[in-house]
Amino acid sequence: MITVFGASGNTGGAAAAHLLKKGRKVRVVGRRPEKLAALVKAGAESAVGDLEDARFARAALTGAEAAYVLIPPNLATEDFRAYQKRVVAALASGIEAAGVRHVVLLSSIGAHHSSGTGPIVAVHDFEERLKEIGGLNALFLRAGFFMENTLMGLGSIKAQGIYGGPMPAEAAVQMIASADIGAYAGGRLERLDFSGKSVVHLLGPKAVSQTELVGILGQAVGKPIHYAQVSLDDVEKGMIQGGMRPAVVSVFVEMYRAAGQGLVAPEEGRPVELAPTTFETFAKNVFAPAYGK
Ligand SMILES: NC(=O)c1ccc[n+]([C@@H]2O[C@H](COP(=O)([O-])OP(=O)(O)OC[C@H]3O[C@@H](n4cnc5c(N)ncnc54)[C@H](OP(=O)(O)O)[C@@H]3O)[C@@H](O)[C@H]2O)c1
């Protein structure tokens, strides 16, 4: 049996669907049972609870030969770093106590740095914690920026035809569709073809500049979209005006700053694999429907 955390989310959903399609026994985990219903209908068992609760995390892992683990985003939390630490502690101790042998951890490019990269520091710490577990085979799946991050721009695109971000217009990013990450993780968990502690970077098929990005999104939604580079101060103000807590905002601003310094990138000398979904396909199949097109 394979436990999939975050199974009603972007990556966990795709991982669970892949494993079920291949006939594997799957336990899907989330807090809201209604969001897991389709996977249960497709044959999964479910475990419903909060993975900040170490006892629940352990129970969800008990009897699993393998697991897909991640630190789910939680923008509503009071203290983002403390929340991330609780999740890492609960999942790592659960993996250890339940004796799970194979784990795919959703990590991030830039996770080789121990500080200065905002939320990515927590996946660095998670990797380090899993390295301490003897006999565990762990694959650190360091994904690039998700294409889904562009969905945060829906409001300003609708209102003003503007997509804003801290990167220069010419900055090209090899974004990845989150469904590709889940399918890749599902494939590795199906085959259990990793041993010891290993790293793989997973990126989208092609780097897309911010200018190209707005062109592709504009084509998909049928209206011109302009890119506006925004200073980090304005990004910070915008997030706070949008209702996010300062302690959460500062962590993300640190990541944007690190990205600008080139720190949020694959670690040299480690393998990089490319996922199939192009930004054009994402724009047509995910962004345009979310826009209401
Ligand atoms: N965005 C990027 O560019 C990027 C790049 C690299 C890595 N990452 C990593 O990817 C993660 C997001 O992955 P994703 O897109 O697959 O997530 P997602 O779509 O936001 O899904 C989160 C999942 O976790 C569950 N969940 C949330 N809080 C929970 C809790 N306290 N206890 C139990 N389950 C909980 C959710 O279900 P319920 O709501 O029902 O609980 C849902 O199934 C980030 O947090 C980051 O670590 C992101």
C-alpha cells in the first residue's frame, strides 16, 4: 500500500490517480473527505486528518510500503516557518515509526541551500531529516516553479489586462505543470526504482520569458495581456493588502529575492529531467478554463 499525502491537491491528486490506474493499493490523505471522494470511488482508501498532528501522520503511514509526502501550503497560518517545521516533524517521525521503506518527497529547486530561500528552507530541512533515517530509500523530487503559480494573476488580468511579478520581462523560467510532477512521482512510486537518498530535479520542457508568458496566456484567453515588473517592496505591500500575514509574506519575499539572485535553481552536478507539458498546453487546458474561457 502506498500513502499519498495532499491527494486532493495538484501533485498528490495526479500521483494517486497514476497509482490507482496502475492497480496499486493507495491510501489518500487530506483534511476534507469530500475532496477525496473521486479517488475513493476509483478504489483508494482514505485517511482524513491534519498532518500537523504527528499521531495522525503516523497512523496514515502505518502499513505503507511507500509514501508521497509534501509540505502543503498554508497561507493562513500565524507563523509560516513554525507551521512548516510541525509538518516536517510529524511526517518524518511518522515515516520512521511506521518503518516506511520508500518515500518520494516533493522538494524544490534551490533546496540545496540551507537558508535564505524562504519556504524552500523547509524542504531543505525535510531532506536533511530524511537522510537521518537509516534504511529509508528517499527520492528528493526538486520541482521547478509551478505553471499554476500564474493563476495568482487571474484577478489583475481580468481587471486590467496586466500580469505582474518581480522578475524582469526577459527572465526565462522553466516552469512545470503540477500534474506532470504528480505523474512523475506516481511513476517512481509504482516502480520503486530508487535506493538510498537521491535527488532529481524536474523542470518544464522549455524556458519561457515573462514577455512570452503573457503572450501565451493572452492567446489562450483571447485578450492582450501586458507584463509589469513590480519591485519587491510593492510585491510585499500587495500581499499584505491582499490579507496575508506579515510573517508569511516575509518568507515569500525572501524566496523572490533569492530567485532574483539565481539561488532558486537546480544544484550543479545533480540530474535534471524534463516534463512533457508545455506552457501553451497549460494555458489552454488549465489557465483559460480558470479564467472562464
Ligand atoms: N508552487 C511552486 O512553484 C512550488 C515549487 C516547488 C515545490 N513546491 C511545493 O509544492 C507544494 C504544493 O503542492 P501542491 O500544489 O500539490 O499542493 P496543493 O494543490 O495546494 O494541495 C495541498 C494538499 O494538501 C492537503 N492539505 C493541506 N493542508 C493539510 C494539512 N494540514 N493536513 C493534511 N492535509 C493537508 C490538501 O487537502 P485538504 O485541503 O483537504 O486538507 C491538498 O490535498 C508547496 O507547498 C511546496 O512545498 C511548490
